[in-house]
Amino acid sequence: MKIIKDVTALEAIGTDSVRAVSYTTASGATGRFEVDLLLLHQGVTPNVNLANAAGIPLVWDEEQACFRPDVGPDGASPVAGIFVAGDGAGIGGALGAAERGRLAALKAIAALKPSSPVLGEAPQVRATLARALRGRAFLDRLYRPADAFRRPAPDTIVCRCEEVTARQITDAASLGCSGPNQLKSFLRTGMGPCQGRMCGLTVSELIADARGVSPAEIGYYRLRAPVKPITVAELASLPRDDSAMKSVERG
């Protein structure tokens, strides 16, 4: 396996599918590989879709360069009865995610059975979580994705579903578009099959950069159920009682 470091630019080459990848490094060196698969990411970030659709507010985490659900140390959210555990509440690593899950479970048990002896485990779980998160800030800074990959070049396709480029997004921002939800009216970004799961962070950061503000001021897509595509048959088979109706009325 060959590892190439200090890559500053990547280009996927192909028509119907990727056929090659070209790259440029910080030293100016270039290269090309014939490939049939290209895997990309812009850092490890929480999957916020379920929390967002449930009405839990999102906050911008500058250290991890992403949005995360606004939850307390035990995973409790501002929405009654909903807890967010693990890396869905913010990246802390596999061990930290497990301990966060235990804290959320203990909080739920406390609400249902305050006298449960298992609640005595909470201090030990918090101590284990603190050890698991030790050094997290260092890792976040060391492996922070480069700005060039989080806010790509103008010709880069950002919204793959609607084939919208970074230039189109920043142009819309210069025309007065104030955030990703308004951008839907301009360019339909976030309205395709992925519902913004692939482009959400990039869209928010591009608009923020174009307007000279923090992504915290721009915000994130508002998501609604279903958080993933379903068939008409699946939709038709959903229950039709009062509880089903109330479940989609929140927010």
C-alpha cells in the first residue's frame, strides 16, 4: 500500500464512473492513478439527521468543524424524552461513544426508576469517559481537515443529487441567500435523495465563507422524516392512528 502525504488537490476523472484520480501535493508534485473506486470524507463528523428531524437544535463545534446536537453531558436533549448517545452527539471515539451510551442509559433509568441500584455506577462511568476523551482536543487539531477540502474549489460538484457546484452556491450567497434552507429555493440543494446528508456541512461552510461569518450564524438544513429514502409501498404501510399523526407534529 502506498501513502501519499500533503495532498492539496484531488480530481476524479471519468464520465459514467470514476476511472482515474489525479493529485497535487504541497511541493507541487503531481500524479495519477487508474482506479475504479474513490473514497472521500471531510473528517469524522456526527450523523445528525435523526436528531435534526426530531427537532433537537444543532450547535456548531469549531474544534471538530461540524454541527452536533445540543445535548448535555448525559446525552439529554432539549426535546423531552429524547437522548443522543455515542458519536451521534459529537465525535469522541469508539470507547468514548460506549461510555456516553451508558451515561444516557443511566439518565433514562433515573427518570423511570430513581431508586435503581444501577445508578450508583454513574461516577465510574464518568471517570471512564474522561479517560477515553483524554487527548481528544489534540487529535481534533492534529487531524483537522484542510480548508481546501471542506470548502472546495468553485468547479467542484457539492450537491451530487442536483449537480450543484461550489461556485453556484457562493454566487447565491452573494445574491443574498442567507443559509442552506433558503438555498433550496435558489438551487434545490439538499432536496435530492440524500436529503443533504452528503453536502450539508459543505453547503453551510461555503455560504458562511462567502458571507464572512461563522457557520454557527448560517445554520444547517432542516430535516424531516423520513431521514432516508423509502418506497411508496413502505410509506403506505405506515400506521394511521392518532399516535402516528402526533409523531410528525413536533416542530
